[in-house]
Amino acid sequence: MRATIIHGPGDIRVEDRNYPTVQLPTDVVVKVTASCVCGSDLWPYRGVKPTHQPSAIGHEFIGTVESIGDDVTTLAPGDFVIAPFVVSCGACPQCLNGVTVACDHLAGWGGKDDSGHAIDGGQGQAVRVPLAESTLVKVPGITEPDDALRASLLTLSDVMATGHHAALAAKVGPGRTVVVVGDGAVGLCGVLAAKRLGAERIIAMSRHADRQAIALEFGATDIVADRGEDGVAKVRELLGGVLADSVLECVGTKESMEQALHSVRPGGALGFVGVPTGGAEAPLRYLFDTNISIAGGMAPARTYIPELLADVLDGKINPGRVFDTVMPLEEAPEAYRAMDERRSIKVLLTP
């Protein structure tokens, strides 16, 4: 099969790999119908995260079950499934508490499972899925979604679930005012999540017209292009002299965290989901003085997918709009370049 392999900074290749087969009784093999490039994939691509050897990459995919292990009873060949961005067992204390990203048997796409077997990356034609029954989410009544539904289902693998996590961590709810820092796919999904949870006012911080348009479509009431102190002043002006009740930090840099912290009112809440990099940190004294609560981290997508899936299937949300580019898998190197150069918000890959 063909699969995307990262060799080092700026070096993405699509290469031949062995087609996956069932290795363990709890495995299934999924034929991928769509995958995508994530903003976090750009960290190794840019050299921020080291690549020690050529590795399969990609952690978001949907597809059809092709074969199953002997212990698999709730999935069958032909089922259409969504893969969260990590593997989880569903039975350990962390999974039972909904924190599937801290599973005792956690594994990542492109890594290895508990038994030492290699796991395929999501950006390929097929993937062996360990712990399949607890990891995958079956999409009822769907065998081959149309293009729009396919895109929305794919967002549930990561970015829509992550935007939802940010909104929950920031205590978004009816009547709350919200600022979203970051206009990538996660930030835009954060806007949609805030709207879904009933926020009264949603300010999207964005400097790009194409992203601003989607933010407004998703429910943003205002756009702020300013940054730093000017951005904070603009938020205060829009909200009648006060700062936001809730702020979603969806980037992970030192600058974005500072922007987020200074956009939330004393006693408000900040939800952070951007992968921390570049010196991002939480200043404890500032939080102590302002009584701002801060929460977030890696989103337990497997926990959120069933709830969000219902709204996608009912047509209540259409997060697939964050995909502004579709490319064949063979063009994965160009997909990475397009996202790195901000020519695309998010690229969907079709094997």
C-alpha cells in the first residue's frame, strides 16, 4: 500500500509499505477513505519536534472495516468507522473516567502497541487498529458518506473534538462571552463548539479573510485582527469595557497563551488545547491574583465523538467546512507545504 512517511524536517514522502493484517485478536484492519494533515504534524515537519528515523505519520482517519480479529464482536467488515487520534482500551481507570488520552494502554498511530507491533500511520491506504472495539466509533447507517459528510466525520477524529474540549475547559455556556485565539482548524472548530454550547458573544481573533469567513459562518459575532495589547483593548471595547468570560487558546505558542490570558476577565476561565511549544507556560502568580481558572490539554476525542457525531448526522453542525483543500494521498508533500505556508487551512487526503 501507499503511505506517508516523514524522513526529517521538510521531507515528506509517499512510499510503498506492506498492507496491514490482523496481528492480535482485538485488531481490525480499516481501509482508509479519508485522512488529513494536522497542525501538530507540522511540528516535526518544521523540525520543532525531532524525527530520529523515517516514520509513518498522520493520526486522523475514517474508513471501512476490512477484516477483524477473533475477539472482535461489535464491529464487522463493511462498517464505517471514525478513528480518534489515539488508541485506548476503554477499561482502565482513566478511560472509565473519560480521559482516554491518558489510557494505561495508550498508543499512537505510527507508533507501536502494547505487544510491540508497529501501528500504521493515518495518512495511508489502510491501518491496523489495535484495541479496535474500544478505539473506533461506528457510524450507524452509513457505508459511503458524500463529500460534505465525509469531511465532517473526519473532523471528529481530532479537530472538532479538540475545539469542543477547549470550550468545555473554558466553561462556555449560555450567556457567556467568548474569545477564540487561533484561526486554524482547531480554533475554527472552537468557534463552532462555543456556538453549539450556547455562547452569547463569540470573538474570533483572525487576520485572514478566508478563515474569518468560516468563523462567521460557524457563529462568531465579531472578528479581531489586532494582537497583543491592541487586541486586548479591542476585545474590551467590543464587550463594553470588560474582558471575556471564556477564552479558548488553540495555538500553543507563548504569544498565543499570553494573548489568551490577557483577554479573559478576572474570575473567568481559559481552556487551552494548543500543543505547547516555544516557551508557552501558565504564570501562576497572574492566575492567583486574577482568580482565572485554566484547564484543558489533550482532548479525549473518543469520549466526545458519540455526542458530536449525533449532531453531525442530524445536520446541526458542519465542521467539515474547515477543509478548504482536497488532495490525493500521492500529493501529501504538497499538502504539508500548503499548510506550512498557510495557503490551506486544512488539507483532506484521499487515498
